[in-house]
Amino acid sequence: MLGSTHGTLTTDFRARVEACGETPRTAVHSTAAPSAEDAVALDVSGRPLHADVPDLDRFFRPESVAVIGASDTEGRPNTGITRQLLAWAQRVGARIHPVHPTRATVFGLPCHASVADLPEQVDLAVLLVGDPLPVIEELAEAKVKFAVAFASGFAETGDVGAAAQARLTAAVERSGLRLLGPNTNLNAFEAFRDDLDGPAIALITQSGHQGRPVYTLQELGIRLSHWAPTGNEADLETSDFISYFAERPEVGAIACYVEGLKDGRSFLLAADRAARNGVPVVAVKVGRTETGARMAASHTGKLTGADTVVDAAMRQFGVIRVDGLDELQDTAALLARARRPLADGVVVYSISGGTGAHFSDLATEAGLSLPTLTQAKQDELHQWIPEYLNVANPVDNGGHPVGDWRGRKIIDAILADPSVGVLICPITGPFPPMSDKLAQDLVDAAETSDKLICVIWGSPVGTEEAYRTTLLGSSRVATFRTFGNCITAVRAYLGHHRFTASYRSPFDEAPRTPSPSYRKAQALMRPGQQLSEHAAKQLLRAYGIRVPREQLVTSAAAAVRAAGLVGYPVVMKASGPQLGHKTELGLVKIGLTSASQIRDAYRELTDIARYENVPLDGILVCQMVERGVEMVVGVTRDDLFGPTVTVGLGGVLVEVLRDAAVRVPPFGEDQARAMLTELRGHPLLEGVRGAPPADVDALVEVVLRVQRMAMELGDVLSELDINPLMVLPRGQGAVALDALAICR
């Protein structure tokens, strides 16, 4: 955990970070923030291209607050809430106006009978009533900007509650005010310490209790600035708060506990805004959507579950997904406070060879880079460390050098290496005075270095002076209690800064007008139907995706003529609007080399179709393409994010291997290439066992064309499956050998 020195918070964040040697946040934008003119820009599917950032200043810092249902009768729940709101209002400088129809005063303050009787227009109304719906219209007439509804019994309870929440949402939309809740709590009105300096964590939770570990970071010196308990999100949602916090200069990181996302597009736009501003978003995401439960006809539909899409979308826009609340607090704390890395290299430094080797194995397995120190650097370290000890990385000092002047020399020498961006020192247990001296040397070195120093304090006690005072008292050393949390946080830290350094918002390059391909494709779509393979390939042709030479025929004689034109050997396949996986039905014949084989195949295919009662629009006679890597590229529709694009290893084993990567449009060429490197079978594209490298550029082009199709036809295209897409050797392109398309 990063500690903090206590001091007065300065008001000029930019000046403070510049004085500390930081790059001001606006200087790390890789793309310009959207202008006012772009705020309503729409992509080709009519969806917004930029996040609508709500002005929540008056929510978190209101000048006047109405408490509807206020009470001072001891023993009643509303009394405790009213008391806490009074204390919070005093801290933020807000005027409180109790509202209750039968009380003259509440806690000595004049109480008003109704919203209409309020003496001034208020910024925020807190609703301590069982049914907030009747109050919304009154608040609208009084031009209240924000409201908070604590009441439960809405969407969290089932269909009846969901219907009640829908009515509440509609009333809020008509009113013009913004609502937090229902089913929220008092977390937004917690007391935040004002004696902590440095960039802060802004917290968003759908379950208030799950934010407690992050909130208590303040006791370890980590500053918190806001807490948004979003509850059922009838109006204000997680995405609204991410967008708002990403613009706040005091926010160094956003920590989220998310049970379910309200709207996928809004979430992506909010994550995009945070990425533009270089603000890390760390999230625990639990729960599932309905997508994973439905049956899909296409291969890609079966490959893509809801959580897979959520995970891909978060990674695509730089949201750091962690699994537990302990990881959430440690990772957010590190990202909020640590300076930008000067290098990606990690050095492990310990007083025990076993400890260093153990941690190094775990770190390497997690993908951290542990560079071997140069021979010159190793020779330098051996001035203070015995020759028989390994100092290549991990660095084992043997213990004794940390007890005297040599300890600091070793640390400084490691930090001086230009390949080193992070020094990690696991201290598995207290061993005073050696561990005390080591902790102090690390803290002192951190004060004079621009590089990150992390310590894992492994003692289960946690009351040691070296831990409580020396390490946690430092604002520059990141202190963890477990190896796993340290590795997770450091990996996120290095990954975040790599991501933001090269981030280009895909929304800036998203198409805004339909392509000529769209007009051709529209004529091919059949609402509510599955297209035949022949029609699906016409759809691919419309978007410039290459298909084999082929002809659709309705007689054996025509099939023989078509084979002569296509060129032997050929493939023959049944084509019909109800056919999915033809191979299982025996409706594919390959390697046909003569007219007699063509006639026999035609007769057999049509006989099987009649027996299976499968209507056909004809038989396809296709060019046979043999040499290449079989891939699958497709489109499925996610309930939350809409159209998604999948690429993976294809062929008949696609559902067995389940080796696929997913992205949510829009995305650029860099993300398309990243999808390929995520595949376990990626080496096949590079060429193995004497096979030539595949035409990866052509594969990327197909992925991007399929994405364009998904964006333009998203309202009418339910699923698309190109399997196999045969990726030929480098320079020869890629050919869609089969295709399945289902219209909505």
C-alpha cells in the first residue's frame, strides 16, 4: 500500500504535480478531447461518439440540500440518516432544509411541509421516503438539480420491482433532474480525510459495503476524493461517474465495484474519456448478462459469452479488471500515486535467494519483464555483495550488506540502471534490525529517485514499526502484503502507462456515413431469416471480402459445366436458407476431379436434402482452396454492447479449441492485430514445421471489413460466421470458404 505524508492539500493540482516532476494529465493525451461541436457526433449506426459528461459539481458540493422525510425522533432510521446529512452538510458548507408535513423543526432547523414551501431553489434533494415516485414531479417543479433515493423494492426484487423502477426512470426523464439510486445508501455523504495530500482515488460502487476496503485506505494515508454508490442506476450510472471523475484534476485513479453495466456503449465512451485523459480505471466486475445463456447458431456465437465480451471491452479501452477487493484497493492506490515509469524493467532485490527466486518465477509467469543486468552492473554490485551470490536479477545480497552502509549503495546502483523502471523488494518477515534498516534505506532511496520502489511486507502481524511507521509513512514507496497483489498492481501500472502513451481513440476514426457496401448489402438482408451460403457470400462480396470462384447450379449438367469454368478439383455444397453446419449432414463433397464425380455428387447432395426435408436454392460448385491457415471471423450481438467481432482458429475443431479473441466496435488496425496475438494458435500464422507465414495483413483487413459490416448492419444482422476463412501464404490474401448469416 502506498503511504502518505500528511500535509495541507494545495488547490493548484497542476502546479503540485509539476513541482513533483510529474507530467500534467492534459499533457499525456494522445488525442484531443472532443470539442463542443463533437459532443453530439454520431457514428454510422447512429450512436454517440463521445461521452456526455454530467456536471456533478453541485451533487458532490451542493450549496443547499432538502431532506425529504427528515426526522429527529430517536430510534427511527430517518433520524440517523438526517443526523449524518447534517454533519456532512456542515463539512461541505451546504445549507440544510428539512422537509416533513407534520414537523415544525428538525434538530433545531425550521422544517417545511412540502417541497413547494422551500425557501430557496436547492441543488440536491435527499429522499427518505418509501416511494420516491410521487416526489419527483414536485422536485421538477421546484427545479431541483439532483436527487438521491434510498428506497429499495425496485429492480433488485424481480419483475414487479423492475416495472416500478421503469416508471421511476420515466418520471426522472420527464423531470429534467438527475437521480442517484434507488436502492442506494449514504456512502456519497461519508467523511473524507482532508489532511492527506497527493492524487486521490474516486470510488464507484453498486454495492456500498464492497467499497469499504477502498474507503479505509485513508487510514493508511491514501487520499479519497469521492464515493458514488450507484445502487440500481435508474438514472445516473457508473459510466456517468467515470466520465465525471476522469475530468477532475485531483483524481489519480478511479476504483469501481460493478455488479452489472446499465449500457455498454455508455461504458465504452466513459472508458474512452478516461483513457484520453490518462486516468486509470480499475474495476471488479461481477455478474452476467443473458448473452451467455442463449443458444447461438453460429460458431462465433458459441465462442462468445457475455463475460468474455465484458472482459474484452474493458481491455480494449484500458480498464484494468481485477478479481478481488484487495486487488482493487492495492492496484488503485499504486496507479493513483506512482509516477510514470521510466522503463518497463523490473528488478527483484532480496536478502534471501529463495525469496527472490520465488517472486521472480511468479512475476515472470505474470508477464513482467525481468531484464538480466549487464555484466558491468553485476560487477558494480559485487563491490558490496559476495561474488558467490547471484546479482543478475533477481539480486540476492545475502543479508549482511543491508545492515550497514552497503545496503543503500546497492539500492542506488540498481535504480541507476536505465533498463530498470521498478525495484521490488520482498521482505517475507521482520528480522530486526536488518529488516528495519532495509526498509529505511528503501524509503530514503525512493525520496531521491524517479523510479517506483515496491515492498512486500510478509509478516502476518502488521504491527511492526518498520511496516506501520517507516513504510506506510512514505508517500513514495508502494507497500503490499502479498506477492500476488504486488504483481497484479505492478503489471497494471506498467500496462496502463504503455496503453495511454499510444492510445488513439477509436471513436475519433469511427465511420459516420454508410459505405457504398452498405447499400448493396441492404438488398440482400432478409429480416428474421438465415441467409443461404450463396447469399451470405454475396454479402461478403459486397464488403470486399474475397470468396472462391463458384457458381450456384440447379442441375447435374449445369454442375459439370460450372466445374469446368471454376477449374478442377472442386468442392460441391448444398446451399439453402435453413442450412447451418452442412458437414454434419453430409452436404459437402470435396476434391472432385471428374464429370462423373460431379454428377454423382449432385445426385447425392439433392437426395440427402430431400431426405432431411431441407429446402435448397441450389448446389454450389466451388474452387477448392487447400493451402493455408483456417480461421474463423464473425459477428455476434451482445445484449449489453451490441455487435461484437470475433476472430479465432477455425475449421471443424473451432468449438473444441475455443481459441478466439473478441472486440467491440469501433476499433482500429492495432486492436485487430492485437486480437491475433491473443490467440494460443497465433504461431500457426507465423509458420510452423516448414509451413510458410500466413498473410496476416489480409486477415487483419478481413477483420476490419467485418467490423464495418457489424457497425453498418448492426440493426439487421444478428450473427455472421465466416468459417473457414483460409488465410493463404504471405502476399496471397485470404478467402472465405464458407459463410453463415442470420438476419434479425
